[in-house]
Amino acid sequence: MADTQTPSPPKAGITEDGYLTDSWYLAAASSELKAGRQHRIMVLGEPVVIGRTPAGEAFALRDICPHRLVPLSAGRQLETDGEWTLQCPYHGWRFGTDGGCRLMPSLTADSTYESGRVKVRQYPLHEANGAVYLYVAHNPRLDAPPAVPPPEFGPLPDKPGFVIHDVFNAHMDDAVVGLMDPAHVPFVHNQWWWRPPSVGLKLKEKQFIPTERGWAIDRHAPSSNSKLYRWVFGDNVETEIRFQLPGFRWEIISNEKMRVLTLTCLTPEGPKRTRITQFTWWTGAPLLNLAVPIAIPMARKFLRQDGDMVDLQNMGLAHQKAMLWIDDIDVQAKWYQRLKREWTEARSEGRDFANPIEPRVLKWMS
């Protein structure tokens, strides 16, 4: 009997290494892109040259010249027929910000070869509020609009108050799970200005709701043992925490006069390397401008403590891959995996994404 089983659709929306495609990732802080310069970054294991033209346009291309495979980031920007192009340092081929080749200096006047036939991959960019986001399509040859709009975090100042970076020696999945784990705070982040051990563990009971490609802890008063919040805002303060695929976590702290938003962006560079970038914006809090020299090292220490725990976790992962996840503290980790599966199934089946998360109250001691 002939096999009439319908073949599965080709898998889309995810790479072999488990990174989501057809998605936006943070590429860089705007301040990192200087006019007339470019540099190399890694995104989903692929080399990308990101830069800004002297005219101020941000651009991102695959950082490999198709001729002899030299990194384009090692070249320089030159004007070609009225537009800014990136010149390969090996043979001088020049590429526009759309990835198309504009000039091959070695071609003679009677050559029939058309330089415009050559193109390197161009990545769509979105720049807003001091951050530059990069879109990674699943099909690098498909010239189509992004499947989803760029990330949006509400009203923000034009520039962040400060930005910090770190690199975790972890797959993006492990980095995401570690950063949103609710029960590690009193043990990993137990410094005197945040959660001193003397405050002890307290019951946390939070309402979670589904959001666009993610979830949120609904607006609530911060825990009584979150001392820093109360020092800055006083007693009348609310906080809200959100997560969105592929790797954006942000927290909004506000009262009737002040609003602070801290955004943590995860960008997978390679199989065991995830770049963490954290932006902090605020409005209505002029005293925070004076606190920046103190806030930056505090934030770096906080983030590095998570990175140090990842390094310790790697010692166990070298011998065992399976982790023991329990309710309620690991429900968010399970949600993240469910969202990833739904994203890849929706992209593979050519349908709209349907958030599988339902409203739920989670409880834990922290």
C-alpha cells in the first residue's frame, strides 16, 4: 500500500542551533555606530558588518565579500556615484547599504560582466530611542517585509540614561531562563543595597497575563524587600515586568511623577555565547542623572552575578543536559519553550502566531 501520509512542512522560524528567525534582535546601541565607520558583530552565528554612513544612515550587511570572502568590516566607506558605499579592502569592490555591488574596479571598459548582479545579504534595521534593532529573516534570499513589526516599549526619551553590556557563556535559551528566574534573587543578588540576607524570604504572589508574543507580570506594588525601589520612588510606586520573543525583558517602575524603564536584550552570537545589553531610560527623575556614576557599576555587578552563575551552571551541563524544572518558579521557563514551539509551528504552517499562555497566578518564596 502506498504511503499517503502528508509530508510535514519544511521547518521555518528557527535555526538548527535553536535560534528564532523572522525575528528582531538588538544589534547595537546607537552611540556605538559612529558616522563613517563600521564594525563586525555576530548574530545567530553569522558575521554581520554594522555601521553608519557619513550621512547618518545605519546599515547592516553580511560581513563576507562574495569575491574572496574577506570581511567587509575591514574596509572603508567611500562615495560612489552620489551614494555611500562600503569598499572591500582586498579588490576594492564597493557595496551599497542595500547590499548591491556598485563597482568592481578591475573590470575593463569593454567587460560584459555586470557588477550589479552581485549582492551580499542586507539586514533590515530599526533605530529608536538610542537602540538599533536588526531583523533576521529565515530565508536570507527572500526580499519581503519583516514578518513582525520592530519591538516597541512605549514612550521613551530619545537617548537612554546609560547602557551596559555583558556576554554570557551560554546558549540563548539558558541565558533567557536564568535572567527571568524569580527565585534566585535572594541568593545571587544579595548585596546590601538590593536584597540583604537579613530581610529573609517572603511569599510572592503575582498575576501573570499573556501579551504580544510573551507575557507580563501585571502592574503591582514592588515587594517590601526591594529596598532600592522605595529609596528612589518612595512608597507610592508600581512596577510591571514583561517578556517578549525572541529575547526582550523590560521592567517599568513608576509613580505619578517618575517613570523608569530598564530593557534587557539578548542577542545570540554563537552556540555558547549570548550578548546581554541593558538600557535604562527615565523621565521625571532629575536626581537619577546625578546617580549615573554610581548606578552603572551597580548594574554591571548585578548582571555579572547572573553571568557568574551561568559559568557555574556550565560545569554541570558538561556532564548532564536535563534540568529539573518545578512549579511555580519554573513556569516562566516552560512558557518560553512553549512560545518558541508555537512560533516555529506558526511560521512553518504559514499561519498567525497564537499565544498559548493563559492568565495565571504564580506563587513562590523569595
